[in-house]
Amino acid sequence: MMNKEYSRRDFLRRNSIAGLGIISAGTLGVSLITTDASANGIETTAEISKISGLNLKKLRQTYMEALLGKFIPNMDSYVVDHELGGFMCSIDILSRKLINTSKRAWFEGRGIWMYSFLYNNIEKKPRYLEIATKSKDFILKLLPKDGTYYISSFSKEGVPVGDVEGDIYGNLFVAEGLAEYSKAVGDKRYFDQAKDIILKAVERYDRPEFTYAYKAENRVAGPRILGHWMILLSLSTQMLRQYPDKEIRALADRCVDAIMNHHLNPEFKLLNEALAHDLSPLTDPVASQFGDIGHGCETLAFVMNYAVLIKDANLFKRASAEFKRHVDVAWDDIYGGHFHVLENVSTNTWTLNKLRWLQEEILIGALILIEHTGDEWALNCFARTEAYVREKYVRPEYAFIIDSGDRKMAKHTSVRAEHYHYPRQLMVSILAIDRILKRGEKPSGIFS
């Protein structure tokens, strides 16, 4: 685990990121000074940069160049359908050739969100809004009128490919895109439409006959799925930052209750991916031992983020402790990086591939802790996870970041332009760094 084998100073020395200026050798020896900043025992630190050695200005510069210097231009050249609207993400990232021109509700919603968030927070270029608008127009005309879920795939022109209904995520990602787009264009109608899509999806999710496969070969009836609460909480938090909507607030609180009081298994203290409809544990021996640790890490980061929004120090403290446990459990002590799926807790059986998006969601979670408490564990976690991503997933010859690979990342996938987790991690990090630098690199003190 993270702090067992060597000191913090040794860790930072071994994991400095050469050439990026992210670790500054001159500050490695500064010791951690903590104070009780709240009645709830949340610790904060004096100055983040001096404690961690993170050169935040250079890290910000690196992220801006990755985002605006490479990622966005390559999206513009290879993925965005400028004529019909939307995103064609099936691309060989080395040859830069499209594998096919299909489109998905998942990727349209994510793309609308990404370009809207980019416009709202990083750079107000009309071109970004134009791309988001064309995608919005493309996918909304295909939204099922009866509250069912989008078809799994569409042709470039928007013709359904087959008649296979997709899943709840497609509708929720479209809602996420619309909510952020609403802010970009200053039109609350899109916020209201996003809310309508979400509430209809939840209504269907609440039906006992609702079915879902928590993993490919295991479909269960009326399940409660961690990944569903995860996206619903993320959506609710984002929307509540725009408007204090009572129904969305109630949904967010419901998500937190399900996550923290039901999915968190009291025996092994990890989040179960699937529960029964009444939130009781599944009796199936496979499901009861299954943990999507990737979803667990991401979900707990979202809980921390929600706790910041509502200024709940107790929730923040509890979620951060569980986040740390999940991240520590997922870490591969041999080859580095974090595993995604714990197939069976009792036998400690893991799926050994490495998914990039999980590493990025852990970076976001660690940065929440850094920004608001200056947590030393989070500083270490951020440094080594950032180093791992740079080493294993970023290749200059590829148009886009590598999506996944085997345990050693010796063999990896290179057939998709990923336009959600990666740019989100870059943008969220840039904004967090800006807030930290504005405060003089001190924790926010939000819980003090």
C-alpha cells in the first residue's frame, strides 16, 4: 500500500516526473504541518506547494498545452462531424483513420458536456459552442418520446443501427450535456429538459421489472447499481451549482444514502456494485463478492465533491476515508497503476487490465482532498498516479491518449478517441490549480 515501504521523501524522489517540472526537488524536505481546522477533525495544511513539491504553475501549463494544444485540435480534425453534428469516436489513434462513422448517445452527451464546460470555464470560443449545438441538435431529435433509453448506436446520419435499446447511461450523459449547455447559452429550458430526462430515467430505474447487467454475463432484475447512483450524484451536484432545485437536491441525498449506507459492504468495507431492489445485499454468491473498484473510487470522489457543495464536514471526512481505502486496495504494488474490477473479494480475484479513466478519476479525487485539506496521502497519491499516467498512457505519436491495456501496459488499445474523462481531468485540475494559486497555495478552509 501507499505508505508501507518507503518514506514520503523517498517516494517523491523516486516518482518525480522528469521534464514536466511537476516535482520541484528543492522542496522535498519540507515537513508536513497539520492543524485541526474543524470541529469534525478534518486536517488542513499550511501551504500546499511547499509541502508537496508540486510546481502548480508548470503543471497547469502542461495541462493547458495537452488540452488546447493537442486534444482539441485533434478532436476538430478527426472526430467532430462538422457537417451533421456529433462525434465519431471509433478511430485508430495512431493512423488517425476512422474505423467506422457510428455515433452513440453516450458520446454525444459527453461531447456536449465537454465542449460546453470548455466554453464555460476555460476559453469562450464560439466554435466550441457551435460544436456542442450541432451535437445537441443531432441527438435530441433521436430522444425516445416514451422515456425509454436511446438505441445503442446510430449511423453518421442518425439512423438507428439495429433495434437494441441501450442503457440508462446514454440518457443520463445526454442530460449532463444539456445541463452544462444550458449554462453556456443562458437558456434554462435545456436545464429543465435535462431534469426531465433524469427524473424519467429514475422513474424507470425504480420499477421492479427494470433489469441491468452489472457485468456482461450477469443480468439481474430490479437491481440497485453503484454506477447509476454515481452518475446521478455527479449530475445532481453539477445542476445544484446552477440552481437550488428541490427535486434534484432530494435525488442527490438519496444517492448519497444508497452509496454510503447500503452499497458500502460492512464486512469488507468496499462498495458492492449491485444490490437488490430494496437495497439489501444480493444472495447470489458471485454478485455479493463483486466490486467495481473503479466505480467505487469515482463514486466516492463525487460524494466528496457533493459534501463540499453542501458544506457537510462529516460526510466529507467519511467519504474521503473510504476513497483512500478504495484507492489503496486498487493499487498494483508490482507494476503500478490501479485495477478496476475485483471479481471476488473472498478469493482476492482481480481483472488485471488497466483502464486509464480510473487513474484520471483518482487524480480528480486526490485533487479535491489537496485543495480542501492539503492531505498528505492525497499529495502522494496524485504524484504517483500522475507519473503512471504520463508513463503508460501518453504517447506523442498518438492523436489521443491510450484508453486501456494489460497489467503491464505492454499491450494496449488504440482504437478510440476518448473525449470525457481525459479532458475533464485536465479542465477540473486547471480550475482547481487556479483556485489554489489565487489563495496563495493554501487549502480552502471550507470546513474550518
